[in-house]
Amino acid sequence: MYLAKVYITLKPTVNDPQGLTIKGALYTLGFAAVQEVRAGKYIEIKIEEKDMEKARNDVQNMCKKLLANTVIENFRFEMERLKSD
Amino acid sequence: MYLAKVYITLKPTVNDPQGLTIKGALYTLGFAAVQEVRAGKYIEIKIEEKDMEKARNDVQNMCKKLLANTVIENFRFEMERLKSD
């Protein structure tokens, strides 16, 4: 069993209205030192699979096919072996 | 200047309909080995601040006051010094 931790971020050139809104709210709360906020997604996926390479390959395909919009988003992920395996 | 990488996840006992929907979609796409999906948020914050401890403390407060709903969500974060500093 593996746990994949997937991080999906907007590409640097893409506008991030959610990030701008958070930045504005933080400024209002008194956090004036904040220069930039970028909002992304974090997804944890548990996979019942013995072979690390197969699991890694699966996660890569999940990101390309469903989780990330590769036109405007980047993704990266880490694999972690779970003890139950 | 510091970059804070903030990870916000639902607490383990909290229902995650978004994660369930992703799991269902992955299953439909043929990824039958997926056991569980939990969806969370990933936020990058750039802070103009010299003092690491002050910056860390600020991010902790940002999470508590705005970024995370601590009733149903956990948060953790990492600080990274940016080269421009």
C-alpha cells in the first residue's frame, strides 16, 4: 500500500484570483508583510499496489488525466510506503 | 524573504465528498487500486521578513485566523528561505 501526496499549483504566469483574495484578507487582518499568495490543491491518494514503480506510474497518469489541468497547472507528487503493507 | 508552504487537510473523521468524487472518477478511468482519496489545500505565501521566528509565528496565526477552519481541518507548514534575501 502506498500513499501518494500530490501537489497541484497554478503555473507562475497564470492569474490566481483566489490567491489575490487571500492576500487581501491577510492584509486586512494585519499581515502586511505578505508579498504574494498562490493557492493550489493538495490531494492524498492511498493505492493498494505492491510495486512502487507501477504505483508511481499510475499516479503520474491520474494527474495527467484527471487531477491537474496541465494547460494551466503544474503537479508534483511524493510516494510513501504505508506500514500496513 | 521567506516562502511558507501551507498544507491544509480535513481531519481524518470528517467526511470528504470531494475526495469521494475524485475516487469515483479515478475508478471510472480504470484506476481500480485506489483505496482512498482525501482532498486538501496547498497555499504558498511569500513573506517580506528578516526574522525566521517572526515569519513562522505569522504563518501560524494566518492559518488559525483565516486559512484553516480548525474545527474540521488540520494544517502544517514549512518555511523556506528565498535566495533574494
